[in-house]
Amino acid sequence: IVPITTPIPNVATHPEDNLVLATAESGKASYVVTGDHGLQDLKKFKNIKIVSPRTFSEILQKSA
């Protein structure tokens, strides 16, 4: 559970996706892994990369 400590942005196409981004930033996430194409289209939010599950799996395989 991550308390939201940053303002909720207004950058995503759906309001609930803005909450996901605020949660990721508050939790100091490096990635948001999602199948949501609207979020994937953003590619990045601040320093957080937004990737598909397949892309994240490839990233993990390369770092192993």
C-alpha cells in the first residue's frame, strides 16, 4: 500500500489512469507495467517508464 504523496496529474486519457501514475510516482516506481494501451501510449511519466507486460519480461530477461 502506497500513500499518494504527489498531486494527481491530468495527463492520461482516463481519470483513473492518472491515479495509477500518481501512485507510481509516490511509490518511486521505475516502471508501470500495464496492458492499457492508453497508458502505454504515454511511454513515460516523469522518470517512470510505462511498458507492456511483454516488454517488461524482456527487460527482466536482459538484466538476469
